[in-house]
Amino acid sequence: MQQPQSHFYQSHGLRLHYWDWGNAAAPPLLLIHGGKDHGRSWDGLARALQPHFHVIAPDLRGHGDSDWARGGSYALPEYVYDLTRLPALADAPPATVIGHSMGGMIAMLYAGTFPKKVNRVVVLDGVTVRPDAKMAAVHERMIKWLGQLERLEGREPRRYTTIADAAGQMRAHNKRLKPELALHLATHGARRNDDGSYSWKFDPYQRVTAPHRLAPQEYAELWARISCPTLLLFAGESFIDPAQAAEASRSFKDVRAEIVSDAGHWLQHDRPDEVLRLIGQFVGLPSASSN
């Protein structure tokens, strides 16, 4: 079974990591994972698309084998900056960008900031901001941020006796997750501690809400700058309301929205073949399977 190559690069004083699936002569395809996840979460989709693309799957800062940010700074624009430093994208033709959850938000910000660098955008259950939402007052955002930091100060990471125990925790949160996939995700998503136990690789501070985040209307302004075709895939059973999220599609120039039924937030894990079918159709590829 084909395995990706591990590479590191520097961005913002951090040593960041990415997975390169080869086929460098093909058009670039960037896979951006969501929060508390990692680049190997995309393996099924990456293998299916690698014959047609040069597939790159970064571990975002604070995730996987990438450094944690100093001071716990994880605003979405900082992730976008890290993408601009990716060696595989330097001097490359416009990329197809696929992002899940937070990774979908990052994908849209990247495409809206650099519309000439992106050929197509696919967002998997990642429209987490409503453009018409009201932003809380600055003092409220500051108080929320300070409280989140205080609660995390000195907090010990959760420890699991075995990788299988960590995988079991993932399945407890997603009943559709197959045991073998849960074990794969936990194997790449946890590191061994000095006492032999395992803890998740992601930085707990990644979950803190930065007070200097973009305003909802600013997201819409960037979405409106995306000049390439965009596919928004919504999970039928998710914390994101598909009806409200679909309303956000009005901000895009060239957009298609689909609801993937019988799938939760991690729809690429719950319905991998259907997600691959929709993506393949969108980018003009022959039918394929992610198995």
C-alpha cells in the first residue's frame, strides 16, 4: 500500500510538517484537516486522488508532527500564512484545495486571499460562520479568551494506556467510525509519553477563540473574492445547520452545494465513497473508490 513521504519546513518560527504523496508532475492538490486532527486523516481520499494530482496534506501548526505555536496563537489567518510557506506550493500551478471543518474555513480564506493560486475549492462541513452573524463586543471577546486561557493553564493532557484505548475514545464520539480507521487515526494522532502512556498530539490551546479573529462580514468579503468553482459539502447530521450554511453560499461567485445524508461532521470518514464520488465529479475525474 502506498505511503506518503514525511517533510518539514519553517514558518513563523515554527517547524511544520507535511505529507507528500508524490506525483509531482501532476497538478497540486492540498488537503487541509480540521481542528484536533492531522494530515494522515486524509489517507483514503489521498490514495484515490494521487494518480491524478500531486497530493499534499499538511499537519497544521499545533497538530500532528508540527510544532505547537508559542503562546498558543491559532487565529485562522496564521494558518493561511503557513500555507504560503509550503515548499510544494512554491512556483506551482493553481491548486485544488480541499478542507474539512476548520480546514474548510482555512481553504476559503486562502482562496479568497489568493484567488489566482486556486483552481477549485471543496469544503467538507466547514462553513462554520454565518456572514450575517453579529460579532460580540470586544470586551466580551477579551473576557472569553482570558477565561479559556486560564482554564487551560497547568492542565495535564489526557493519557491513554494504549493506542487502542485512544481509538476507542474516538469511536465513542463518532459511532460510525470503523474500528480499523479509528486505530489508524489514533496511531498518527497520538504520541507516546515518558511513562508509556499516549496523549493526543494536538495543542489544547488550539481550541481557544482568538479575540482578534475576523468579523463574519470579513469572511463573506473573502468568499466573494474566490474566482474558481467551489463545492460545499454539508453533512446531513452535523452541528452545522445545512439550511443556514447553504444561505452562506450566496457569498460565492461560482458555487455548488450538496448535502451528504447519513453522515456526521466527519463525512469523509462516514461516507468516504460518496464524498469521493462528489469530489471526483466536481473536478472532472472518472469514477473511483477510496477503499
